[in-house]
Amino acid sequence: MSKVVFITDAEMLHHETGAGHPERTERLRAIIERMDTSSWRERLDWQTPSEAPLNWITTVHDPAYVRFVEEACLQGRETLDAGDTQVSHDSYLAARLSAGGALAAVDAVMGGARAAFSAGRPPGHHACPARAMGFCLFGNAAIAARYAQQAHGLERVFILDWDVHHGNGTQEIFYEDPTVLFASLHQFPFYPGTGAKRETGTGAGQGFTVNCPMLAGSGWPEYAEAFEKNILPHAREFAPELVIVSAGYDAHNDDPLGQIRLETEDFAKMSRLARGLAAECCQGRLVCLLEGGYNVQALADSVEATMEVLCEE
């Protein structure tokens, strides 16, 4: 039986965001330590990513924006937006490695791996074509989708985003595109202000964006209903050739940034639904990319819950 690929690199710890910032180095350290000490560590194929080539990053981002990120980091700029996307000298390298992990995850599942999880930082789903936002520099899931289509010849990619915040960057990139189905479960109204149910795409992309806004205080019953009534039916009709999960864990009950009430085992349930969909539609091709999650203990527990599902026989 092929192994599950786990992709990360300690070099991404050098993306420094400053004291007190939620997206801090301890998040990735906790995940790496948990994976390294897990009883099923030997079932993982550990890989380190290469920097994503610029030609793949610019499939979803303006080249001028990519140059801006590089120059801003190398020149010592501390923020790239209104103030919450903090960076340091090595953040550009970390962002390219984070995007490279997404590409490596796609290569892994296209090469026969059971599944792949890339634990990268900075995260990506708020990154818009020409601006940083919400801790995110480059849209890792969006880059991975385009890479799957252009490097591996896939026609239809499904991106499922279960971060507590709406993936506005991913939505913007594919809003007019019928070849990428984007579905998001997220607290609403909440940052970044997008993700209303009425946002369903435009032009040729009409109907290929599925938003499932959740009121503060929602828990597994509301999420299970959204999967059953909205996400899975749309995904099955779309018949994807690859499933990519923007795997944020800040919808956890213990997370300091959100007010959704999922428990650790609920992330296992969502992971099992995603894995089942991939098995049903696309020969099990499932890629998970780390997004948010800011209680370090809850984050490590929840990533472990996802990985246990991916490793199940």
C-alpha cells in the first residue's frame, strides 16, 4: 500500500511575524513535533519542498505583485497590507516553499500516493491576484489547482475550504472559471467580509462557487448538514479529477480567532468525507494544504486527526 506523503520544511520557521502575532512559528513547530512523535510516523513519506517556480506562482498572481513581495521582504518591510500580514527578510523564501509544498503534494498524488498533506506557512487562501491579505502571501491552493491542470493535464479540480475564515482570494481567482469548483464553510458575517451564500460565481463560472456561511456558535450538526445538502452534491455533479482541501483548523472550539464550535474529532469527520469523495470521484487523489489554526495544542491535535484518517487502510 502506498504511503501518505507529508511535506514540510523547517526553513519556513524563518518567516517571522513578530511578537503576539497569531500566525507564529510555534504553529509549524507543534505540527512537526506531533508528526515526528506519532505512533504511525513510519506510514508517512516525509518530503521537503523546493521553492515554487515563479511561472507557477504567476498563473494566479500578477508578476508585479510577486516582485513586490520579494522586494518588500528583502528591504525589511514589516507589513504587506493594512497591518496583519507581517513579514520578515525570509518571508518571501518561506512563501515560495509553502507554494512549492502545494506543488509537491499534487505531484505526489498524481504519482500514486494515497494522499498528501503539506504543512506550509505562510498560509494562502486570502491572497488575491495582486495583494497580500490575512496572513497570506501566495494562494497555495489556487497555485496547486492551476499546476494540476497545466502540468498534469487535469480538467476539473475541486477546492474545499474549511478554514473558519472565507477563502476570498481563492474565490476571486476562480470566480469566472468553470474548471475549478470552490466550496467554503466559514463563519459569517466575519473576516474578510466575503462568502455570502449568494456569491456563486459569474459568467462562465456561475454555479461553480458554493458558499456555506455559518453563524457564530455553529458546530458539527450545521457542518454535517452543509456537507450533505450542498457540498457533496455539487462536488459529485462536478466530478473532480483532484480534491484539494484548504485545511484550516481555526474553526476549532478552542481557537482564539473564531467562534465556531467544532471539536478535534469533527476535523476527522470532514477529512473522512473529503477522502471518501476523492475515492468516489478521482481515484483517491486528495491533497490537504495547511491554512489557519491558532491554538497550538488544538492545531496539532486536529492535524493529527486528519493525518490518522489519511493513513487509515
